[in-house]
Amino acid sequence: MRFPRLFACLFFLSAAASAAEIKITVLDPQSAAVSGAEVQLSRSNDARLDIETTSAEGVAVFKNAVACPCRIRVLAPGFAPETNDLHSPPTDIVTMQLHLAPAAETVVVTATRTPVPVESSGAVVETLSYAQMQLMNPVAASDALRFLPGAIVNTAGQRGGLASLFVQGGNSNYNKVIVDGVTVNEPGGTFNFGTLPLTEADSMEFLCGAQSTLYGSDAMTSVVQVSTRTGSTETPELRFGADGGNFSTANGYASVAGAHSIFDYNVFADQFNTSGQGVNNEYSNSLQGGNIGIRFNDEVSLRLRVRHSNSFSGVSDEWNFNGGQIIPPDRFEYSRLNNLLAGLTFTVNAPSGWQHQFTGFEYRYRSNNADPEPTDGRISPTFGNINFVYDDIAHINRAGFEYQGDYSERSWAHTTVGYRFEQENGDVGPVDATSSGHRQNDDVYAQQILALGRLSVIAGARFVHNSAFGNTGVPRIALTFLALRGGNIFSGTRLRFTYATGFKEPRLEETFAGPPFSVPNINLQPEKNRSFEAGFQQNLFASKLALSANYFNNLFHNLIDGATDPTTFITQYINIDKSFAQGAVVELNGKIWSNLTLSTAYTYTSTQILQAPLCTPANFCDPLLGAGQPLLRRPKNSATALFTYLGPRWGANLGATFAGRRPDSDFFGFGIDHSPGYVRLDMGGWYALNSHVTTYVNIENVTDKFYEEVTGYPALGVNFRAGMRFRIGGE
């Protein structure tokens, strides 16, 4: 009887060992906890066992883990993937310290809605980390986006002016903008990146190309996603600081963050003010926000994110064309914005290999654009007096619910499925003649990722039912192939191809605008894009540098234009126009030295309006908008360069942006048909006096170059800010 009993004891001991708990701590290069990292545990035969997400303290726990040998892999946005092979069960906590990686190897989330290395994401994704944004110290998102390859930022004037993003030749309303998981575009409308503060932003991801399969309407040429920093230290950490500069610029900010027991938190605020340069260019923005999480156990968590901003911008309007003042600036026009976003996400990491996310969200947008009284001398040769007095509002709400499920069948296969329900409500137009609209969207989507040796396949589709325009569907397929593994000099050659379609729903005023100036068109269809992309990535010198090129080809069709009756001047919007864009982006990224990185890119863009039958003199259409003309405000040639040094005691950056001559119009009949090219230089740096006090300085437009990103709107001259930030606690 002894041998059966001994065998039974050994069997149960073996089972207990095979069900041992594995605890993993994930740290960044400065040994700070990394929250929200995806930790994968798999057998050596590549069968996926389990996936966990690190807590605010950077800890992931695998209960009932199988016996080793096994492999741990960590994917955290902004860092390189990290792998650890365990040959026997660990007797203590396993520590995984992450490392910063060249842009080509950085882990991103936006490309597939799940963490993947960018080189295998099947998309062009550019990133900015928390450390980089601390060094840039941007006033708004537009100040950071302009340095990302493929991004063309055009700001109408100075701080707070309408800052539009043009990507791959598309319109400025072809970008999906997501902050803390909440869409912040107007439905189908242009987004002002000049009034989006990046205070306490942990990362920014810029995803190029048609991405409506995963993100729905508006993701015609890009997705921009911003995420807020999560508290991670048991001792509460107070951060605060202030800076000031020329043009009566003043900025103050503070945050309190930490993690205790099952809770983590980050509560913050920011106030920025400037008088601007010249007449009626003042700008102010107040921001308050919070990011609060509860981790009930290793599988279940809840996170609430809230942001509120309130801004005022003086608008001098068009007045100085390519360096010559033709009319006086407007002295009284202004723009007010008041935005509130909230998102509540419930996450369940169970059963094994599954992650379920249930998110409720709301975005409230309130704008008031007005010119309460005329400015003398604003006379146009075509239209005469252009002292327009107006008072327009937009009161828009977006609210809904989204479910996303992720299942990792194996280490080489991952499935994403989702459902999104959203209601859009709005009152837009003149205060005495607003138009009201309501739409409802029901979306279902799915995506499959397969890593088949050297070949990676990403295929997905989305079906949308809209209560106004009906049904539409968008597919996407992306292929990446590792053509050559290479050696120390040529260390990997990867080819990439993408086919996708995108769509953008009409603006509320285009569908629902009514008397006295418009006729509604309830059957107005979404604008669409057919997109091809092809490119390569060549890693060099043991992947320290990466040279890449991406060709894009976009056919924008079903475009919306206003048909105006020449006798009654009543307008109705219809789908009628078509345009085309193609070009290429060539990038060189990597580490020049241990703490010195380079990101540089050249973009060539060729565009043409293929069809615009309503652009006639009878419709008072500018000839620059007619068929055969290039699309406005897209330079054929543009380039960026960003050098970044991040050391333990100091950091510095030097950035340059170049935009060539581009077509534009004054729209008032002054005969202005372009904006000249320009080069702008920015620089900044910080120095840590000790672990609690840091000084910093930032200078924009170092050479005091006169230039206009939008014709008639002079950009800000040389401007600087200097200040100090403090940190108390957080150990």
C-alpha cells in the first residue's frame, strides 16, 4: 500500500506545483511601476495560456499557472516588447524591466485596439511618450502633432485658432480624435487641435490611413488617440508648477496621483493665458480632469475618466496676406468652447485568454462663434463690406455604449469583436435660427490577427446602421512580410500592403439644416474613401535605426457639397464631388546615441479635384475649388525632424518643420491663391536641480520667421516660456 500512497502524494504535489501562482512586476527604465501593460504567459510550444493586465502598482498575477518551462511576454504602449523564458517555477516575484525602443519596435494600441509591436501592426503609427511631451511642453495637441511624420497642421492664426490636421491628402474632418477612450469630434466635423490641452497625457498615438473598420465614422485618413497618466505610487504624489513668457503668457498646473489598496487615482488641473501678438489674439484655456481606477481582483477592474475644458480665443480673421496688410484685423470676433467628456470602463480578464471591456461614454460640446460688432475698413473688392455681424452656436451631445471582446487563441492568433451604440444630438446654426438633429448609430465589427511565421495577416470588417443614412460596410486587410532577417548592418527587411475603405458621416447641419437658409436632406449619404498603401521598413545596425517608406493612394468619393439656388440663395447639401490623393512618406528613426534619438520624415502629396459640378460662378464658387485643381492647404512637399535627448539629470530637444508652397484662397476676392513655404525651428530643455525640482524652457519659432499656415492669418512670432515644476511624495 505504500507505493500507491507515495504515487498519489507525488501526483497531488505535482498538480499543486503545476497550479502554482506566478506574480510579475513590470517596471519602466527608471524602475517606476508600469500600469495597464499586457502580460502574456505561454508554453514553449506557443500555446497561449493566459493574459493579465498589470495593476496600478505594475503587478500581474497568474493563478493556477501551469508548470514551467514557460514564456512571459510584456507588451506596454511606448516601450519595446520584453520576453523572459522561465525553465522552472519561480520562487519569488518575477521582475520585468522595460526598455525604450526605436519607433519601429515600440508597442502601440491604436493600430489594432490591442497591444502589438508597431512593425507588425500592419499600419503606420507614430507615437509620443510622456517623457517626450514633458520635454516639448506643448500648449495644445497641435504643437506636438506637427512633429509627427505625415501630419500637416494648419492653424488659422495664433494660439487657440482653428488648428486643422491634414493626412494623406484628406480633408481636415477625416480624422477620428479619441481622448481617454471617448470620441471628441463633432459628428462628421472638423476638430480644433489648438484647444486640446495635453496636461497629464501619458501618450499620444497617431495612426495613419483609412481606419473605419475599427473606429467607424470620421477615421478616413487618421486616428489620433490621447491617454491620461495613471497614478501608481503608494505614497501620494503631488506635482505642480508654473511658467511664463512673452506676450503676457502665464501657465499654472497641478496634479495629485497615487495608488492604495484596490484604488488608483490622478486628479489634475491646468490654466493657460496669453494676450497673443497683435490685435484680438488673446487665448485662455482652463482644464480639470481625473483618472480613477478600482481593481476588485486580478480579473475585474473599473476605471472612470473625466475631462472638462473651457476656452476663449480672440479671432483677428484674415487681414495680412503673405506679409502684406490689405485690410485691418477684426477687433471683436471670438470663439468660445466648453467641452466635457466622461468614460466608465468595466474590464473582465476571464475566462483564460479572454478580455471583455464594457464602456459607457458621453461627450458634451458647446461652442459659440460670434462677431458682435463691425470693424471699420474691412472692405472686399468682390463682396464690398465684409464686416459680418453674426452669432452662431453648436450644442452637441454624443453618448453611448461599447463592448469590445479580445480572445487570444494562440500566441500567433488574436480575435477582436465589438458592438457600439451611439446617439448624436445637436442644435447648430445662428442663435435665432438653429437647426436640430438626432441620429443613432449601431455598429458591429470584427478583426482577426494571424502571425504565420514571417507573414502577418490582419483582416477586419465593420457594419454600420445609421438612423439617417441607412447601412454601410467597410473592410480592411493588411499584410506584413519579413522578407529578410538580416544581420548587424541590414537587420531585417519588412514589406507591408494595406487595402481599406473608410467613411465619414455628414455633419448634423448638412443633414438637418432647415429654413430660412437651407433645406434638409435626410437621405444624405456618408463620404467614402478607397485606400491602398504599400511600403517597406529596413532596420539598420542591429535595429538601432529604421528606414521606412509608405506609398498611399486615396480616392475620396460621394463628397458633400452645397447646391445653392441662385434666386432664393437657399442651400441643400448633396453627395456629388470626388477627389484623389497619392503620395509617399519616407522616415528615418532610431537611436543616434544611448540617450539621443532622431525622428525625421519627408512627405510628398499630390492631390486633384476630380469632380465638382456645383463649382460655378453662379454659385459664387472660388475657381480654386473647381475640377482639375489641387486640394487647398496640402503642400506637395513637407518635412519634419525631431532630435530628443533624455538623460537622468537633463533633457533637450530640437525640432524643425518644413512646408512647401501650397494652394490656398482668401475667399474675399483679393486674388490670393497660395501660401508661401516656410521653415520653423523649435527647441526646449529641462534640468533636474534634484529629485523634486526641475527647471525648463521652451522656445518656438526660434528664428522669428514670418509665415502663415492659413493665408491671411499670420502665425505667432518667436515666443518663449520658462518655468519650474515640483514633485512632492510619490516614493
